[in-house]
Amino acid sequence: MNSWNWGMVILVTILLMPTDTMPRAHAAKGSSFEALQKLAEGGDANAQFMIAERYRRGDGVASDWVEAATWYRKAAERGNAKAQYYFALMSAEGLGIAQNVPDALRWYRKAGEQGHLDAQYNLGVLYRDGSGVSQDHAEAVIWFRKAAKQGDAGAQNALGVMFQQGRGDPKDLKKAAKWYQQAADQGLDLAQFNLGNLYGAGEGVSKDMMKAGELFFKAGGQGHVEAQFNLASLFAIGDGVPQDLGVAATWYRKAADQGHMEAQFFLGAMHAEGRGMPQNLEEALKWYRMAAQQGHREAETFVNTFDALMPKQ
């Protein structure tokens, strides 16, 4: 077999599309049910919210999503932002009530206008994705920015993606880098990966492969599969980090174990050539097969070659 040309490892992977997060919800604290019941029935919005929480969690009462929705709505109508958020969430998902995304949008907006961070973020997601509402990137940017300014790492990363891709606002890689940096500083792996891509490409920041490697290492350590693959590629050719095929193989293995097709292929190549590890054709074939099963053309060629050379039983 011809020696693998590691100089041909393509770092275009560093320019992968940025990644983002999904909507989220949080739990709230509770209190004595009997005391709250009296206050709630008397119209106290905070008590109504806490009663709803008890029914949702089954805390002191049997879990009952219908009752939870009823009490969230009562509190929401009295202006409780947290209740507005949870009622919106239940409306969006059809939990305890019929699914009604437009209604969810209305209650998210009410909560978001009161500064509820998660409502602001979820509004951004709905407008960005056009989920139950006409897609509106400009509106998405508005709501992501509100949550981002409150320090939410997911919103900061989402806003960075919008600026990087020029959605909702003109493309601005410096602004993208700024928001990614804020989220990365909070430890968000998605932002660390995205910022690493910018440093690798020299977009919005000065090109710095060492910095890119550091960011991929942080994200990869948290399990971000594309960061693991990019970091392995840097070690394979010694770009921004010392060339170390053993370390490269370690990171390719981490990504390959998560099903990353290219990592499986490169790991197979390293086993086949004995680079960074003793040559092991059986292991090479195992990883080539995994990549081939995902449609990797070169891996399919290697598998077919191996099979043709194997003695017939």
C-alpha cells in the first residue's frame, strides 16, 4: 500500500459551519402546598406559579400537567414572567394543553419583554428557525441579543452564528468573534469550537493556529466531536501544535468512537500505515468498514481492496 500522504490532510474542516444550541427550560423552587393553595385561590400570582410548579413536578401532589397548565395560565395572565415562560413552553410542546405554537410565541414575548432570559432565547430560536412563525432573522437577532446581554452563553453563541452567517444583520466576523469569545469564556463548547474555526481561518481575528488548537482542545475535552477531529488534524500535520501522530490518533479515536466518518477513515489509515501506533491491518479494516458504512468513498475502496486480497475460505 502506498504511504499515506499526511501533507494532504485538508484543514477545510476547520471552516465547518458553526454550531448552535436548542431551546431549554429550568425548574423552580417550591413551598408548602396548603399555604400556597389558599393564596393561589385568592389570586396571588406568585402562589399560582408555585402551585403550578408543584403539579408539574408532582411535589406534594400527584403530577398533573393539565392542572399545572391551568395554574401557569392563571399566574401568566396576572403578569408573572416565569409563569408566562412555562405556559409558553407547555403550549409549544403540547404538554397539559393542546399544542399551540402561535400562543406560545405570544406568551414567550410577554415574558421576554419582562426580561425573562430563557423566553428571550427561545423567541430567538423560533424566529431563526421559522418554527410556528414566519422565519425572521432580524427578529431572531433582537431576541438573541437581549438574552446575550444578560450573559446567556447559548444566546451569545447563537448571536455569533447569526453575525458569522450574515443572517438578520450584515455579516460581521469581528462581532461574531466577540460574541463567541464571551460564550467561550463561560465554557460553552459550541462557542469554543466556532471561535476556534475563526482563528484557524483568520476571519474576524488574526489567524492563530495555536489559539485554534487551544479552543479545539477545550471543546473536544467536553466531547465536541468536530473539535476533536479538527484537533487531531492539527496534531497530524503539526499546524499550531507540535506534530505528534500518537496524540493525533488519540483524538481521532475520540471522534471516531462518536461516529465521525472522517475520523474513522483517518484512524484506519494510521493503523494501516503504522503511524502513531504499530501497524495493525485488522484494526485498519475495522475503522475503514465503519467509515464505508457511512458512505466514505475512499474507505469503501480500501475495504474492497482488503477483501479482494483476503484468501477465499
